[in-house]
Amino acid sequence: MAKAIVEIKNVNKFYGDNHVVKDLNMEIAEGEFLSILGPSGCGKTTTLRMIAGFEQQTQGVITVEGERVENKEPFERNVNTVFQSYALFPHMNVTDNVAYGLKMKKVKKPEISERVENALSMVQLEGFGKRFPAQLSGGQRQRVAIARAIINNPRVLLLDEPLGALDMKLRKQMQIELKNLQKRLGITFVYVTHDQEEALTMSDRIAVMNDGVLEQIGVPADIYEKPATKFVADFIGETNIFEAIEVSADAAGQVALKSEIGEITGTDSEFSEGEIVYLSVRPEKTLLSAAPVSGYALRGTVRENIYIGTVTKTTVILQNGQEIRVANAAGSSVPEAGSALYVYWNPSDAVIIHSKSGKIIDAFENVDLSEYVEGSA
Amino acid sequence: MRRRRKNAIKKHTSRVFSALVYLFLYAPIAVVILFSFNTSKRNVLFEGFTLDWYAKMAGNTALLESFKNTLLVAGISTAIATVIGTITAIAMFRYKFRGKSIIDLLLYIPVVIPEIVLGIALLSVFSLVNVPLGLGSMIVAHVTFQIPFIVFTVRARLSGFDRSIEDAAMDLGANRIKVLTGITIPIIAPGIVSGAVLAFTLSIDDIIISFFTTGAKSTTFPLKIMELVRSGVSPDVYALSTIIILATFVIVLISQITVYRANKKSVKL
Ligand SMILES: Nc1ncnc2c1ncn2[C@@H]1O[C@H](COP(=O)(O)OP(=O)(O)O)[C@@H](O)[C@H]1O
Ligand SMILES: [Mg+2]
């Protein structure tokens, strides 16, 4: 990883008694596109505002370019922000909006107008300089907000759900433009979003937050394929999750587990007998068979098939009522609704998540666990 | 057919009705303007056109002096009240503090309290702390009743204000003072202007509070007219009134245009 340009060390933030950012540790590498992804209210904006200087962390240290910033005002930090609401100055035209940062830095007039023109062409807004924000569409306002921030050549650009208010089509287009802009300028982007698809397609790395806690940070493929927590598995894409107890492992790392309704199989490099874990398997990796499959005891009934273009999604209800989603690629045979089938998967396609608490999970209340509980973590 | 006729009648009645309302509102003003050009001193019949009353008014130093006092009091008190009221409104918008709703309520009291009570109260305070009555005391008194009006209009303007606009300015390198003078105040300027215009007009035609807080040598225009009316209004008062009406009209027009322009720029943001 390249040198860290922003470091967040053991940062906590309280609003009164409300603990909104919990023990956050994060290094943001120079030049990377890092997304902070999580549901609404999980502390994304607060994290961004602490980096920008609008909020002061209750505990912990934030450094930008190696310097601690807690005593620096927002106007003294070499970061710029694109706000969720754009926050354009309504009483200034586009040119004056974009030029504002340079004027504050007392840059010479001819240089300002040259750089404004440059910035506007970078966001494809040539010729819009004389317009006022109220005379622009949502997408155009968004571009002005971006131009107004990047004209200052910040080392880090913070973006708070910048595309949240745009319609789907424009959103997709802006995603591509933003990503290209970031590559071209080489600025570090810290991009807040609650849209997992957006994060997966745009980012070099993704930090997944939930309830103030950083659940996982990594490249998109790892976040998707090797979720570190149940929350990440659930939040990113669709998945089928089973609560299970690890029973035995073979030399190849294939692990036999006992779930509420019977045995299942996965792969785990950190096998620990008797530990309660989650097993997550994506719909496109979940398979159906008419005959029982050795190592899997999940019997279910097909409830419905939904055709959604490239795939057909089949919902299977297991004996215990759990719903399982299966995605059949186009062209493959689709089971009839009402038919009874066995659910299984390739052990290497299942991800095993070690539950942090190691507590007996509610779902096991009615199962005799006495033979497994000893030695659980 | 019938329906169309009914609609036509409806349309007509509403027009006639509006015309009557406007007549009711503006007829007295028209009469004042008309009689300021009347040759007869008695305001019963219009006997002929003259500008004599304007000439006479220009020579009536007592009347002009009172008018000057009125402008002075209104100008200075409006300036002071606008600054204090605007700062108060911004502070109340920006900061949450305990007892904020009580402060809110306290702002309404001077507005709804009978003016005569406020007048007596101010008079007793002035005599309590030995403030000599005169233009100074009157200015202080006017500032007190103007402030709530400024706070209300500025606050109304602030209610749609997006705080992240201030954050954005600071993010781009503006310190707090530049944010206030270059961003916040220009954006809420229409509210400040209409508050100031309202405060100014309230001050200009105030009688009750002025009556209690004025000194012997510092009578204002409304007070002077009250005094004159006892011995019958002379048309030179009409002449000065006509000029005031015109001036008011111009001020209102200008302020409306400013507010309209500012609004047009910042709609939907
Ligand atoms: N200024 C504030 N005062 C008090 N609580 C706040 C403030 N800002 C945010 N919060 C609370 O902090 C939590 C995290 O908010 P935020 O960082 O805005 O979440 P996100 O951007 O992920 O949606 C929320 O519960 C929110 O209510
Ligand atoms: Mg947010």
C-alpha cells in the first residue's frame, strides 16, 4: 500500500451520550479511491466531518499528511469537501462559486479566471459561468460543487453521498465521470455512500461501517467474496446465512458443520471445534438437487421463481422456515414451484465467519448442543 | 349557457369587490393629495389648483423641524435595531441553548403588549435612571419596539437556510468573519431589508411611545400634527403628507424590487 495520507487512530465520537463512532482505526492511502459504505445513521458523515474539521473527535487522533489536525480549523486543512446538498452559494453565479476558494487564498485574478475555466471544462460546464445555481439542474449543480472543490488542488477530496439526489441514469454516468476524474487528477477520494453497488464499482478499497463500528476494510472483491462479519455478508449483495457449529475438519480444510436443521459443509482455515460461526453462501453459488447430497441435510420446497432478465431467482423454503435464494443463470433448468429439493453448494464457495462473541445463538435454543459446547470460544 | 353567465357574474362581482376594497384603502390618501393642491383653506370643496401650500410648508420651520426629528429618530433607531436584531436572529438560529423557547416567547411580548403600557414602562425606566428625555431617549425607545420585528423577518429568511453552505465556505478557506459577511449576510439580506423597512415605517408613524419618551424640544412629525389638528388641519400639513406618501411609495418599491431580485436568484436552494 502506498503511503498513508490520512490516518485515523482510535477515534471515538460522542454526541452527548450517543456514541456514534466507535474506536475507529483507518489508514487512507495516497491517491486511492476509498469508499465508506454503510446504512444511514452509521456514522459516515460524522467520520467525514471529523476529517474536514467540522466536528472534533471526542477521543483519538486524526492526521492528514502526517500532521495532527485537531487544532486546525476547516479553513486551515488541505482537504476539500463535496457536500451531500451541494451547498452552492445561491447568491453567486457559477464562476464566483468555483472561484471562491482561490479568492480566499488571494490568488491573482488572471490566474483565477484561467483555473476556473479549466475546472469548468473538467466537469463539462463550459459556458455556464454566468448562471446562478437556481438556474441549473441537479446534475449541473453537482458538477459545480465538484469543480469548486477540485480547483483548490486538495490532497484529499471528501465526498458525502454526492450522487444521492440524482436519478439512476445520471447517477451511473456521474459514477464513471467521477472515477475518471479521480484517476486523472490523482487526488485521494474519500467517498461516502450507502449504495453498495456504487461502492463496489468505483472504489479501490471499501470501508464498511455499521453502527459506528468499522466492520471490514478491503478491496471490493474481498469485501464481496470474503466478508469478515455477518453484517458485511448481509449488507453487500444478497446472501444466504446459516448459523452453525463447527464439528470436524479434514486435511484439505473442508469443514463439517451442524446447523439447526442438519449438517452442512464449508471451508475454513481457522477451524475450531465447537465454535459457533456463520456460514454465508451467495445465491449464484447455491445449488439445487433432486437427490440428497452427501454432507448437506437441507431439504426444502420451491416457493416461486422470478425471472429478472439475466437470471431466474428461485426461493426455497427450508424445513425450519428459513428462506433460501438461488440464482439460476439464464438457460439453466429452473425447478418447478412446489417441488421438493435438496440445497447444497461447493464447500469452497461458502465463507465461514467467526462470530466475535462466541455466544450461543438464539436459533440453537431448541437443539441439543451438549456434545458441542465444550471448548467453544 | 347558464353556467357561463353565472361564471361571468362571479367574475364581475369579484372585480367590483376588489375595486371597492382598493377604493376604501386609497380614497383617503387621494383626498389628502388632492386637498394639498386646493386653493380653499377649508377642506370641503375643491376650488382651484395651487402650489401655495407647498410654499407655506417650506416656510413652516416648526413643521419641518419636527419632520427632521422624525427622520433622524427613525434612521438611527432602525440602523441600531437592524444590527442588534440581525445578530440576535443569527445567534438564535445557530445555537441551541437552555431556555431558548422562553427567549423566543419574550420576543413576542413587546409586539403584542399594548403600546401605551410599553410607553409608560419606558418612561418610568428613563426617569428611574435619570435619562433626560429628548431625541436620545426616543431613539432608545424606538429600538426596543423595533428589534422583535427585525428578528422575526430575519429568522423567517433563515428558516430555509442550509448550514452546510457556511461549512462549504469555511472548507474553501474562509474564516468565520468572511463567512458571515460574504455568505450568510448576503443570503439573508432580503430578510434584513424588509425587516429594516418595516422598522423604519413603524418608527416614522409612532405616536404613543414617542409621546411618552420625547422631550419638550424634540417633537416629531406625528406629534406635531396631533398638536396642530386640535386647531384644525391646515393644507400645508397635507402638502408635507403628500411628499411623505410619495417617499414611502418609492421606498417600498425599491425594497420590493431588491427582495424580488434576491429571491429570484436563490429560489429552490
Ligand atoms: N450534530 C449532531 N448532533 C447530535 N447527533 C448527531 C449529530 N450529527 C449526527 N448525529 C447522530 O450521529 C449518528 C450518525 O450520523 P451520521 O454520521 O450523519 O450518519 P450517516 O452519515 O452514516 O447517515 C446518527 O445517529 C445521528 O443522529
Ligand atoms: Mg450522511
